[in-house]
Amino acid sequence: MKHLFQRFADFFRESDKILLSLCFFTTLYGCFSVFSATHYMASFRPVIVQTVCMFLGIVAALIISTFDLEKFFEKWYLIAIVGVVPVLLTFFVGIAPEGTDDKAWLDLGITAFQPSELLKICFIVTFSLHLSRIKSNINKPKYLLPLCAHGAAPVVLIHFQGDDGTALVFAIIVLFMMWSAGVSWKYFVAAFSAALVASPFIYFFVMNDDHRARIKLLFDIDADIKGVGYQQWLGRRALAGGGFLGQGYLQGNLTQAGIIPESHNDFIFVGIGEELGFLGCIAVIILLAAICLRCIKITKLCTKESNKYICIGVFAMIFSQSLVNIGMCISVLPVIGVTLPFFSAGGTSLLCLYLGVGLVLNVYKHKNERTLYLSA
């Protein structure tokens, strides 16, 4: 028993208690927010699922932090299969839960599972390995083109699944990871220029009427408050009604009336703003920013390139989702169905976030080890 206690003490001492504490308190804040946003439903299921997944996620993160990442990387092909196959299954047996348009979930009987969330974590692992193996030759077309194909694969796959919000998150993860690996700025300028030239074609021939309407709202936010702009219009009303201190927990007029669509999910930031005001929103931003900064801090402690890219990937995932979600809620970005990390209701999202956190915790524990991988 004494030996077991000593092992536990050593394990806890080597773990990044700061990151784990930040994630725990952020998720706890999220659980209270989910409870408030679903209080009008007279159902405890959403908050129970969120709370259970929080504890399961913490356990999973701690377990992953004990893995030998070198051996983990050796099984990269299995990790890729675990990430891709469930997404492919959604094209044949996918379901669209109430309130969603895309068949991007799998029915597991007792609950629904969103494979794209797991794919994010699997992709970060495989892409990190790819980057580390070609590090010294990364700007040579011979190596860069396959890397770009690797990065584009999940973006294209999720786009055809119909979840463009998640596809955008994947694209941002790819850009951050490639930039951190030293891809020349010239390639980024060329890619941006190509995207700019292609944007009219994408707007008129790739996007549907709903997508175009959401983009038009950015230039006139009150143009269609009874149609496509209805959700964001209600969101602005709720945020304005919250003022500096808010209307009080469980006291939000629009939130507790169940008027705001997806108030427990994509628009949970709006409910927080209405009930806890500007201060509540700032607290959300500070907590998420602290988690992101901690991930960046850990990259500076790494001696392994592959581990550094894992931290960058997890940072980019949390940062991009936070930025896009809050941008949607305050009407500076179109509504594209991106959840707020650690806050939005969703067991799959929360569990997979903690899988990513577990990888960062693992990197922290092994921050002084040097990689065995050689450049290609």
C-alpha cells in the first residue's frame, strides 16, 4: 500500500497540475452553464451527461498522460483508422439529432457519437508525426505536397459530411501546425492568394443559398432577423440584456424562456452573457485563453519536435473553436455550428477535448526526453 501511494504521489507530482486544474474549473463552469441553459426543459439529462463526461474525461486524460508516446506513434496507422473509419460510417448509417442538419453522428443506442471530434485528436497525432519526420526538408515540394494532402484530407472529408464548421476548425489546426513546423511564409502567401482568387467561384458555385445568406448578414446584421439572422438577433438581445453583471443565474429572460435556439450548445455563450453579464463572458474568455497559453507554454519546454506539434495542434483546436463560436454569438462571424470548448453541451466533444488535454499532459511529463525519430 505504501509503495502504491508513493507511485501515485510521484505520478501527481510529475503531472501538469496547472493545466488540469484550469480544464477542471472551466468544465465545472460549463456544467453550471449547461444546467442553466436547460433548466426550462425540466430535464437533468444534459447536465448529468456533461458532468459524467467531465470526470470520465479527466480519468482518460490522466491515463493517456502515462502512455509511451514513442510506441504510440509507432501505431500511427491504427490511430488513423480509429479516426477515419467512424467518420466514413456516417455516410452510410449517420444520423442527424434534433436541432442539426448534418448526418454527422452515429447512433450508439443509449447516446449519439460524433466521430469528427475523435478524428481531430487522431489527426493531430498523425500530422505531428508527419511534420517531425520531414522537419529538415519541409519546404521542399517533394515533402510539402504530401504533407498538404495529409492536411487537406480531413478538411475535404468533413466538408462532404456536411459539417463545414468542423472542416474550418481542421483547416485552422493544419495552418497553425504547419506554421509552427517552419513552412515558409511564401507558401502561406501563395495559398492565401489562391484562396482569394477562388473565393468568387466558391461563393457562387460551392456555397448554397443558406451559406451565402449567412455571409451577407455580416455586412447588414439586421437584414433578415425573421429568417437566417433570427438566432444571432436573439443572441444580441440576450447579451445586451445581461449588461455588466447579468440578470442573475437561472434568471435570464430569454434563456429561461427557451427562446434562444441551441442555448445549451452553440449559443451557450449568449446564455452566460444574459445571466452573468459582461463579467461572466470575460471569465469564459480568460479561462479558455489560460488553457491555450498553457499549451503554448508547454511547447517551449519540449525537446521533441513531434511533442511540440501535438501541443500546437491541441492549442489550435481549442483556440479556433473558441474564436469561431464567440464570433458567431456576437455576430461578427456567420453561424456555422462550432461548439464552445468545455462549455457547450455534448459528451463526445468534451471527452475528446480531454483526450487532447491528456496528450498535452503526456508531453509535459516527458518534456525533457529527446525524440528517436530521424528526418526523412
